Amino acid sequence: MLVMSRTRRPSIVLSARGLAKLYGGTLALVGFELTARSGELVVIRGPNASGKSTLLRLLAGLTSPSAGTINVTSEAGERVAVAFVGHAGHLFDDLSAEENLILAARLAGADTGTVMSQLDRLGLAAVAGSRCRGLSSGTRRRVALARGLATDPAVLLVDEPFAGLDAGAADLVAAVLAEARNEGRLVIVASHEDARSERLADRTIELAGGRATETGSAAAGQMR
Amino acid sequence: MTLARDALLLAHKDLRIELRSRAGLAATMTLGASALVIVGLAAGPDIAQLRNLAPALTVIALLFAALVLAERLDAIDREHEALVGLWLSVRDKRAIYLGKAMAMTVLLSALGLVLWLLAFVLLDVRADVSLLGILPFVLLSSSATASATVLVVAIVGAGERRVLLLPVLLMPMLVPTLLATVNGSRALMASDAVTAAGWLVVLAAEAALFIGLGLLTYEFVGAPE
């Protein structure tokens, strides 16, 4: 089921220029360039420690670049809502899945009426009232994605969305990410899961040792 | 309006989590009550001396309990990087500070009332002042302590030196709060309402100062790393 938010989503352009990040003496990312727009799904691919998570945290504004700039501009100049779904999940253990989503939606000024639909489309309706402390890691990852979407973001950044999921759950997540792109969001996914992310991507950027090479979009839009 | 509404939402979240787990409340109640009893025992059986010490003992017990409570409330947001989710969701980052300070004020006020109740029983101050009379001091000193503590916790961050830095930075900030609460409640116990009211004004000014500082700086010092 496709759930469209009632909030008008701004058309945005994200541009990163000459992005670099140093941690101590270690170069995590260097010379990264990206221009991406609403309605695109960009997959950042690479092995562990290639700089994927660093890049997403930079794009989310959670850490400052050592060099370079990131600009997110909307056509009407309004605030651009960004959601980041990282490894940790960003959930409160002693709140239920539904309470976590409602809190996030309210804080973001998004429509709380879509919360149950968000949970439902990720196969989570049965655990909506369960405290997150008791959920399995795979279920928590899906709740975390639902939480990100509940804020109705214009930019959705997801780190390893398929990690720890069985095939059925991973397919559900892939479908929801494709829907998010089709709803006009800019979706940027970091993944080392080749086949599934390849089918999903409009564009794929390979990262290795903090350096990027764009590999194009062989299977672009297969999941549209 | 968005700031106040979001702060209330976040305070409600903290209180709900705390009431469900009860970990922080139990730890702070135990620490506060133990401190009061132990220092009371160390002061000896002289009732007049115990009455004289009661305000200071209660405030000091509350300060130590505040440190434990601050750690606990901060841990709620740091576990699973929940603060990252809040930081990106909330439209006005200051709501995170204000909500945390509000939740801590409520919890510290409850703890303060319990400690004063214990002081009434253990330190025999009930002949001097009513629990209702002490309530404004409990509320305002809790508000000042909470607003300063939440700010310092954000400044110190989650590094290894936090255990040292938190009390070293916080305790000097709270000396005026401690003095105002002790002197004000002593004045109340001596039925000197005018002096007590003066100290209440001082406490209110301290609370306003710390809240103002927190609102001005939290966006720069509270960002998750």
C-alpha cells in the first residue's frame, strides 16, 4: 500500500562539493562530489570502512566536513526536513514502536495520522504497541526506517538498510525505499548488499578508501 | 509556541520512560535518602543542631542526587543514538534542552519533597515549618539545579573525562542556588517571611539565568557527535 503524506514536500537539490573528512590522522573521505534531486535514489556502495557511514553523517549535518561544502536548497527556500536512519536505530527502548513514531512525527510537524500505515507497510502492525527493548534487531531496523519516514523527510539517508534482515523483510524495505523515492523524496542509501541495492538505484556511487567513483545506473528504476 | 509544545512533548517522553523503568528514580531516591541519614547520624543527636543543619543537608543530598539523575536522563537519549533522531526531527533544537530541564525539574521536585519529608521525621523540623511552606523553595531550587545541570551535561558531552568534568563544572555554578535555598529555608524556619521571600526571588533569578543561558547556547553545545 502506498502511503502519501498530506504535507507538501519541497523539491530540493542536494549538492556536495570537494567533501573531505579527517578523523585524527585518518582520511575517511576525500574529494567527494554529488548533486542529487528530489525523486532520486542514490546508492553509495563500498566495503566496510570505505567512508559510507561518514558520508551519510556529513550529509545529515551530524558532523562537519574537514573540507568542502554541502548545500541543500529547496525551490521555495523553506526548511528541508532530513531523516537519518543509522545503525543505532535512534529508538527509545522504553517507548513502543508506535510511540517512537508519533513522537518523531510530532516533533517534525508531520502528520501523525500516517504512523500506523508506516508501520503496516513495513510489516510491523503486530508490534506497534510493543516496547522497542523487546524487539529483535531486524524488527528494530524496520521500526527505525518507519520512524524516519514518519517525519515526512524531503531527504532520507539510510545506512545499511538490509543488514540483519531476512529475504522477506529486506524485500519489504527495498519496496518502501522505492516508494519513498516515488513520493518525491531524495533517498540516499549506503549499502554493501550488491544485488538488491543495484535493482533499487537510479545511480550508484562506489566508495573505496574514502574515494568515490560513479558507476552509473545499470538497473535504474527497476523498482519504480 | 513550537518551542514550548515540543519541549512539553520531550519532557513527557522523559517522564514516561522514567516512570516505566524507574531506574533513575530508585537510584536518586536511595542516594538522596542515604546521604541525609548518614550525614544526620554523623552530626550527632543534638536536635537543635540537626534542625539548624536540615536545610543544608537536604540541599546537598538533592545536589548529589541531581548528578545521578542527570546521568540517567542523558543516557536515555544517548542509548541507540536516540538524540540523533531527536536532533534531526525537532524544528527548534532548544526544545531538547528545555524539555530535559522540565522533566528533571519535575523529578527533582518530587525527590526534594521526599527529602524534606524525611528531614521532618529524622531531623525533627516539623515544629518549625510546613511542607507547603517549603514547596516554593523545592520548586525553584529544582528548576535552577535542573536547568544548570542539563546545560553542563550537554557541554561536557559523553567523553571519558565526563565523570570528572561534570561535578567540577557544575558544583561552582550551583553554589548560589545552594546558598539561596539554605538561607531561605532557614529564614522560613525562623518565621522570617520577608527574608525568605527575598531568597525566593534570588532563586527565581538564578533559574531564569540558567534557562536563558541554556536556550542561548544549547544549539551549539548539545549537538550529537
